[in-house]
Amino acid sequence: MSAEQPRHLPDKELDKIVLNYLTQKGYKHTELMFRNEIRAIAGEDYTMDEMNAVSGYQFFPTDPDSNNPDSYISSYADLRTLIERSMDIYKLELRLVMFPVFAHIYLDLVFKGFLDKAMHFMEEFKTDHYEYYGDNIRKLSIITHSQHLQENEFAITLRSQKYNVRLSNVSTKLLLNFLQENKLYIILRIVNQYLEIEETVNHQQTLMMSDIADVTGVTGYSTHGLDDFNKQKVFLGPLPPEPTFVEEAEQVLKVKDTQLNNMDPQSLGDDDLSTLLEDITKDFKDSIEAPDRNDVPLPPSKGSDIQTKIEELFELRHRIKLGASTLPSICFYTFHNTYDSLNCISISDDATLIAGGFSESYVKIWSLKGEKLKAFMNNVRPTFVSEVSDLERLREQHGSECKRLVGHSGPVFGLSFSPDNRYLVTCSEDKTGILMSARLWSVDTFTNLVCYKGHNYPIWDVDFGPYGFYFATASYDRTARLWSCDHIYPLRIFAGHLSDVDCVKFHPNSRYILTGSSDRMVRMWDIQTGRCVRIMSGHSGAVHSLAVSDNGHIMASAGEDKKVILRDLRTGKTLRKLTGHTDIVYTLEFSRGGNLLVSGGADQTVRVWDVNACLSDQSDYNTSATNMENGNTSVGQARNSESARVKSDELLATFPTKRTPVYKVKFTRRNLCLATGAFTKLSEKEQ
């Protein structure tokens, strides 16, 4: 049978073909419903052998229209018309299919050389998708030649990975019947070849427009497979301390308790320092989720580590308990005269130093205490040092207001202070030989100590681990890497993201790291095995910032889609989507204790969110989606639900700056919120 004259089959043979298709695709519920209808109407049923017995028929015939670009455009227009004329309760679901079909039609037109038609198609229909897929539309628009399909990472991802779509069985049947009846074989081929449709029994509550990213996208797994993947056992409790460390800390604290009680017996009250230490060690002992101490190999604790821990206990006694009725005080530091060259900012854990990375390939460090920075002199001899006071005499006599660290040969994109505030790790676009490098700097001497080589492309972000021995980097080469300060090569390479990795964050127990990517996914990796243990979708744009609560259970992510998403790391499920920002979100931070979340971004605001409200009341979050399920909400109302949610109780306060995008927010040990950014001058038009 020639392709130009496709054979028209009797109804019985067509029924067999449809059943065969549904069986092969795994659409069990639709297959069962279709079989019941056949029995009721024709009184027949078909075995697998009978379904495969139809010969001489091509399910996706090679129609001459497949080489006609107008057929692609008209097929999409017909699909668009069907969806717009559907009932409101199905319209939003069916719209999930439109973007992947749109993308693959555009790629097909470019591949076949119909460039003018591809451009016309893009211009005519891109407005249908720009609201939720704006970043992807921009990526598609730069594909203007068939060669680009072999080079462009977005095109390669779309062609090599199936696009997940979750539809109810009724919506699936409506779609397939329409494509069959109207002989839209071009779209049927795209659905069969490039889409992975997960069929659900009932109309889904995930029909809110804000939740599109949860049920669609390319993850490398089917939706059911992703749910099973996220059931892997993880250990999110605190890392147990060394037994010797606890014993030594107790001895030191008992001495300090005695000294303080002798000076002022009323100063401590019931909660002395020893009690605080007991509470902390009790948390380790009682936690069934705690990892084994050997899972995170660390060097033996030093005397300075004990002293640091004791200082943290002192700070804990004075920590302010924040909540919905007790908002944090915010101290904002503004950088002036940066001329748009400041790329990143980091604040030390003790809130005494602040560092900025610049496009001119250098790093600057300032003191937040208003003191001049004094480096150790180069001719220090250890034999001359017997007391701490001797060290102070070996520093520079006058010092300077800021220190410039020079060593990178490209723009600096990320930096992070070590927990003991003695080191700073930075990353950039500079290339050492054929590999990109990160650098470790001493905050005592303000000099470069080590250069770490490994990435093949620019490094976007870096984060020091909570124990100061490990740090992680995120790169354009689609990988994150784990390093230790005493090795110049990476210990682990975490590969799996489908686009560049934009941000990286350590879990509080240091057993895991989290990465956010331009593929709109957040992944959690086990540093012991190097394997991915969680894949979390939900964003409709690149992920630029991550934060994890102190207890290690709740993670927040944000980025280009202007939303902040809270997730439960135990299950990988989305807890709440927080809307309110009007531009890209750059930074996130949980308060000490985890009651509040603070965010900042390009909309020049600092926003405070109530985490407890998000965790305690999930019913309100699903109310509007339930209304959609019951047919009580129109599509227009669904589109406006995002703006309505801004006024909810989750957003406790908004603090606008004058003209300063917020680059970084950080809580001190006493729960004072620090925020910082670079002042933006008025443009000529605004002036």
C-alpha cells in the first residue's frame, strides 16, 4: 500500500488498532473503558493476538502533508481550537499538551528547512505559552537552523527525553479521539514519540495554573517513576558529634558555669550552659534519622572547634525566638558605585565580615564592625609566637578599610566563608590550563592558598559545608562537585542535571548537597555514594537559590519564575508555593529555629514568610484546586489565583529598598537578619 493512498479500515480493525495503541502505551484505564464500550455496542472483545493481526496498516501513515509546513501549522491550530472549546474543567488539563506539541512542531519545521514557516509559526502562537514557558520560548527562538538541533542543549533535551504530562482518563480519551477522528497524524506522532502521558483515574486537583510545572516537564523519569525514586531512604537528622568532643566541651562548660555563677548567680537562671549542651546531645541520641558519624569523614576536632561551639551556646542563650507575631529586625548594607560589576556577596557566620565578587575578576572584603582589616605580615616566624597577644603584634600596624583579593582571571560568580570565618572559597569563569578553577583564600593573610581545578566550564556557585572541611561547586558543565580543602581534585562528581547547575547548598548534617538548575529541577545528592536521592520539580524557570531549615527537613527554592517553593525533603513533595515577588528571587534564608523564611530579589524587596503557617495548614492550599475539580472555578479565576494568593497570611511583611536589588540575606546566631545589595542608579529615561 503506497503512502499516498492510505487504506481506510473497517470499524472492527480500527477498534483493534486503538486498543493495541492504548495497551502499548500503558493507558490501562482508558483501555478498560474502551473495551467496555466495544462490548456494549458491538458485543465483541479482542485478544492481544487479534489486535496484532491487522496487517498492511501504518498507524502513523507517511502522509504527503508531513512535508507540507502548512499542515503542521493547521494541525496545531486545530488542536488549539479543540482545547479552547473544551469544558472549563478539562481545558486547563488539555493545555498541558500544547507547549510540548508547539515546541516539537517548531523543531520539525526547522529540521526540514522550512525556516520562514517556523518563524511565522513562532510569532503567531508563542503568546499562548509565554506566561509560563517564557524562558523555554526564548531558548526555542534562537534555534534557526537544522544544525542547531544537534548543538542546542534545549533541543537535544526535548528530542532525547520524553516530556511528562499528567492527564485524567477523560482528558486523555478526549485528546486521542479528537486526533484520530480529525486525522491529525502529525500531532499524534509527536504525542506518541515525545510525550509520556500519565493517566489518572479522577480529574486532578493539580489543575491550578501555578502547579503546571509539577505535572509537566522533562525529568528523565515518568511521573510514577519519579514518585518511586523519591521514596529512597534518607538520613536528615543532625550528625552525631565525636564522643571525645562532647566530653571536652562538658568539662569546659562546667568551669565556665562555675565562674559565671560566682560572678552573678542570677545571670544564668534555670538554663545553664551544661543544660544547653545536654539538650543538644539529647537531640543527637533521640534522632532515628541521624546519619552515622562515619558517613561524613571529618578530621579530629581541635581546641578551637570546642571554643567555637561554646561561643555558639552563649549566642543560643540570647537568641530571639521569631514567629508571625515577632518579626525580625533587618539590617541592610548597600554597596554604592559598583557600576553593575558586583556579581555576588557573602557574609561570614559571625557577621563580622562581608565579601563581594566582581566582574573585574577580584574579590573585596570589608569589616562589618567598622574596624580596619589587618593582615599578618609576610615575615612571621612561628618560633616568635608563644601567646595570642604575640599574634596581634605580628599584624599590619595600620590596616585598611577593605582588602582586595587578586588571583582570578575572569568574573567572580560565587563565594562562601568557612564556618570558622578563617577562609573564603571563590569561583569564577577563569581558566587554569584547560580547566576552570575555584580558589581558597586565607582571611588572616588575605592571600590565595589553593587553586582547585576540575570543571570544564564557568563555575556559577560555591558553598562551604557546615563543618568547614568540605565545599561544593556548581557549574555550567551540568555538574556539581564535592571538594575537601586538603585535596586539589574533586572527591565526587554529581552528574544528572539536563542543563547548567546554577546553585548549590549543603544540608545541615553535611551528608547531602542540594543543587538547583536551569532545567528547573532541584536534586539532592548523597556525598557518600555520589548518587541522586531526590528529584524535585515545580519551577517554571531556572532555580537560583536554595535554603534548608535547621532541622534538615524543609527546603526552600526560588529563581526566575518569581515563586518560592517549600518542600519536604523526607518525601520530596511540595508543601507550599509562595507568590509575591515580582521579579527574579536571588536569595533565601531560614531563621534560626526555622519559623520564618526570608527572601530577596531583583524586585528590590525583602519579604518575610511564615513557615509554620505553611506546614500546619495544608487544607487552604488545596481549596482552590478542589474547586477546580468540582467545576466551581473558571479558567480566568485560575489565572488570577496567583495574585490572590499574595494577600494570604503566608506573607508576613514586605520591606522595600529605595533602589537596591537584594543579593543576599542571612540570619545571625541571635536571629538578626542581615541583607545586602548594590544600589542601582536611575537610567536616562527614568531621569
